[in-house]
Amino acid sequence: MNIKPATHPKLPALLSTLLLAVATSGSVLAQGLPQTNVWLVSIDSNLPGEPIKVNPSQGYNNQPHFSTDGSTLFYTREMPHSEEGVQTDIAAYDISSHQTRMVNSNDESEYSPTPVPGRNALSVIEVEPDGNQKLWSIDIGSGEMERLLPNVEPVGYHAWINDDSVAMFILGETFTLQTAEIGDGGATVVANNIGRSLRKHPQTGEILYVDQNSQPWQIAAINTNTGAKRSVMPLFPNDEDFTIDSNGGYWTGNGSKLYSRSAEDSRWQLVADFSSYGIYNISRLATDPSGTNIALVGE
């Protein structure tokens, strides 16, 4: 593994915000980042508990991911910039104490926090000073950062295949799924016209992604060793966010409603409607390793 440390000269806040908006929605949001909240919901036996808002401040709070032991929920948090505008850093919400701390704080924006296999670290997408979006790691204890893939960009989202390989959503005229081994090499395109959600199947080890080549968009799976692909199930029209729990159950949102489905089901099953809590346009989702909590993003 060839990991290169790097320094962090200041990136203007406006440029950082706009580039993060590109990765977030596929287009530059001139008005800034959307106002979103991260919610934590217990899902014991698919029976949802009362949602708890995780983020202590308003703004862009997004892209949740649980720690490998399920005790912490990491997410991207909008923070005031030292001079003007805003940027994003990585926050850690302790589920037992309901306390939030910042994993890092620097002059660049990071997002999409994901535990790195075999390390006490998070992999993130960083908007570098020259505007490139590349894969980095943050040591959870010290906050020290390292660039993982110096020659692959612009990275939007990612999921780990194993300790040394990663699958990535790469921005471009068409969004592609690419895989790479950590180090100085390049990446290989394995699928075209994909959505932003990437997950590793807990049983098969396949990478799950959203195939947008037909309507309705489909959750698809690829074996990154053989290249074999298969369709798993359709999503709701124009939805591209889903997750999978440790038992192989799928979850998605549509408006204010949360749905679940097994691979054997013929349709999505309604779990809850959170409109009474003011949660709308559910997007990013993540489940903890035990399958007892789900995090979701709502506007």
C-alpha cells in the first residue's frame, strides 16, 4: 500500500462549497448546499422507534455511516469557514451519550466518511486546493490525513471491496463505477451511468450500485473479481438512495416514507411515515452492523 501524506493549503470557501455540491447532486448549486438533517431511528424487528435528530446545528448534515462496532455515527457536517462562507468536516455522534465531536477540522471540505477496513480510520472525499476531489483517510484518534489514491479523480462516493481495494462513483459526462487498489495506480471502469449509492453486500461481497440505464432504476450487483453483474430489484421512480443491512435486507426512502424489502419480496414494504416529525425527501441511508438502527437524511 503506497500512501502519500500531504499538506493542506487553504481552499477558498466558495470553491469548496460548489465542488461539494457537484458531488452531492450532480450539478452546481449556486444557492449553496441543501439544508438537511441526519436522523437516527431504531428498527427492532422492522418496528421503527421515534426518530432522533443527530446534528446539533442547522445546515448541510448528510452522508451518515456507522462505525464497525455500531457505537458511533459519522456524518458530513457543514461548518462555518474561518473567513467567509462554509465548508464541511466530519462529525462523530456517540449513540449512547448523544454527544457530537468533530473528527477533523481544516481548511478543506471532506465528505462521505466511511470506516477503512482493518484501520482506526475513515476514508473520505476531500476537495483539494486545486479543486480535485480525491480519496483520503483520516485517523480517528489523531485527525491526521493521508491521500490514498493520488491519481484517481474526481471521486464522488466510494465503498470498500476489501482492505486494499475500493469501488468509486466517478464524476464525468456520465457517472461511472470504477475500482482501484490503494496506491499510485489508476482505476478501472466496471459500469456506466450509475447512481450515487454504493454498498458492499454483507453475504456475497458484491458491490451494490444503482443502474440508471433503464426505467425504473435498478439496484444492481457486480462481482468485482469476475465482472459478473446482476439486477437485484427496482427502486421508486427517480430514487437513487438505498442501503443494505447485515441480514441482507434492503432499505430505501420515498418522500417522508421509509421502506424495506428482502431480495425475495415482490415489492417494497412500508415501514414508517415520518411526515409528522417534519422529515421529508428521505435520501441517504445507513444501517448499523447489528441491524437495530438506521440513519437517514431528510430535508
